[in-house]
Amino acid sequence: MENLISKITAKIKNDFSGEGSGHDWWHIHRVVTNALKIQAKEGGNKDLIHLAALLHDVGDHKFHKAVDAQEVLISKLMKDENCDDKLINEVLTIVKQVSFKGGKENNELTSLEAKIVQDADRLDAIGAIGIARAFAFGGNRNRLMYHPDESPKDFKNFEEYKNDKGHTINHFYEKLLLLKDKMQTNTGKEIAQQRHEYMEGFLEQFYSEWRDQSKTDKVTM
């Protein structure tokens, strides 16, 4: 298994290096690190968690229109490394449960391994790195940083969430600030608390600077 993980790591590192939306190799590396840190405290199949964390962004809906992109691409990558169908299906089951599905999601996780990989991915979406990734993704998609007249949306389903083009500050309320209370493991919850508080402090500072600038604009116009 160690040899398989090394080969897949090299493949993922090559495929995701230089990606500019915040979903690059270093994001995957951090998710793997988070997942193994949580696994050390919570248990679960370490090798399966490691593989699923490495592969969690392969075929992601944000970058592939095909509904079955995850299954097709992950299956091919693992078959190329002579993985059996049982292991492929175990990884796919976890990966399909990781993604955030919008504010009204009811994503039932079927294993401790899935809970750990989901927590690990979500931890990288919050805190200082989460803030940086949010603006990197927004810029990559030509989205406004902020617009004071556009309020956060209450998405009814995954399709609405997936297709939204709103500004990045709204994304905090539509996803990032929701993640603390959606953590599945005790370890994930503990780590998320401080990162959540950091985002709240960032937003307070952002609005303070925005208000100050708005007052200046009124004086000079």
C-alpha cells in the first residue's frame, strides 16, 4: 500500500501543480495532512483515508461538467496502478461524500473514514488559508470581491449553489461560516473553532475598512 500511495501522490502532485483557483497540489497536501492528524486521534483505516484525501478533488464538479467525472477519472487512475475494484469502490464512496452541497445539504456519511476526509477538506476551507483560497477561487472565476447591494442567498438545492456567481464575501455566509457546525469528528470541531473565530475577525475588519472608505468616497465625490 505504501508503494501505491507514493505513486498516486506523484501523479496527483504532477496533475495539480500550478493550479490557480486554490485547489492546487498544496491544498491536497494540506487535506492529507489534516486527515492523517485527525485519524491519529479518531481511528479509522489510515491507508484508505490517505488515498481518499489524495484523490478527493479528481473529477470535482467545479472543474468538470460531466456528472460521472469523479467516478470515471478516479477509477481510471487507480486501475492504471492495478488497484482492485473493492479498493476503488471504497475510495469512490468516500470521495463522493466529501463535497459541500449548499446550505440545505443533508449529506449522510457512511463511515468514519468519510467523516475524517470531509472534515480535513473543510478545515482547509476556513481560517486564514480558507480566506486566501476563497478569494483565489473568486478571482479565478472573475467574481467580484464584494458588492454591498448583493446579499447572501439561501440555496434550495445543489444546482443553485453550484451555478451561483455571487461575490466572494457572500461565500462566507453561504458556506465558510457554516462549516464549523458541520464538522463530523471531535478533532475536526476543535480545530475548526479557532479558524472560525479568525474568519469572523476578518469580516469585522473588512466591513470596518469598507465603511471608512465609503465615508471618504462621499467626502471626495
